[in-house]
Amino acid sequence: MIQFQKISPFLWFDGQAEEAANYYVKGFLNSQINTILRNPKDSPSGPEGSVLTVHFELQGHQFTGINGGPQFKPNESVSFAVACEDQKEVDFLWDYLSEGGATSACGWLKDRWGFSWQIVPRRMLEILTGKDQAAMARAFNAMLEMTKLDIAAIEKAAKG
């Protein structure tokens, strides 16, 4: 039986839900596919046996991919922020998730399915929420000049 967390995002795909779930699970540690729900006979959602939904976890967070068809496309109004422990994790996730997608400013990227991700070092979050307003402003302005976030450059900017 599928156990859902209280709030769980559904990601809309046009037939690639299983492919995407497998890709995401491969990129994040401690992640897994939980359940694949297939269309029954005579389903209006697709051919019998084809994937309707894929329930998966990324580091303990539940997601569902649904093969809903071509009607809707992801956009930047919703994104997934990933708080990274170090530059190695930033670099890996940046390269992995942007493969086949597109990069943008300030740590944002779109994956190959069009979903937006923010790859953010925890250190950046610490500086932005710290008490030193001048350091925060310098780090923030440095971030505005970046595509992929660079912890060393952010720390250098924060120090002045």
C-alpha cells in the first residue's frame, strides 16, 4: 500500500514519468522508486499496462510522476530547491540535473523535462540569514553575477 506524506508534489509528464523518476533516483543519494501504477484494461489514461504514475522518494521526500499527456508543461512558477552541503554536491547536481536541460542565473536550472531546480549551497543560506547585513548584501550581489553558485566566491564576497 502506498503511504503518502501529508503534502506530496505530483509532476506532470507526457509519457516519461518512469524515465524521469529513474533518472532523479539515480542522481540523489538515499532515493528509490516505491510503486509504479499501470493503466488497467480500457483505461482512458493510456494503453493497458502503460505507466500511469510512479511514486518515488528523493532523500526522504515523496514525489509522484504522472503521465498526464501533452496538455501542460512545467514552468518556473514552481521549483525544487536543493540545499547542498559542499561545492562537490553543488557541482554534481548542477551537472547532473542540467544535462539535456538549460542553466540560468543564481543557481537555477531546468532539467530535461522542463522542471526548475535551485541548487543552493547551505553556506549561502547561512550568509543570507546571518546578522551581518553588509556581508549578506555583498554575498547576494556576488550571487546575482553567477550561474552555478560558487561557495568560495560567495564567502570571499561576504568577507569583503
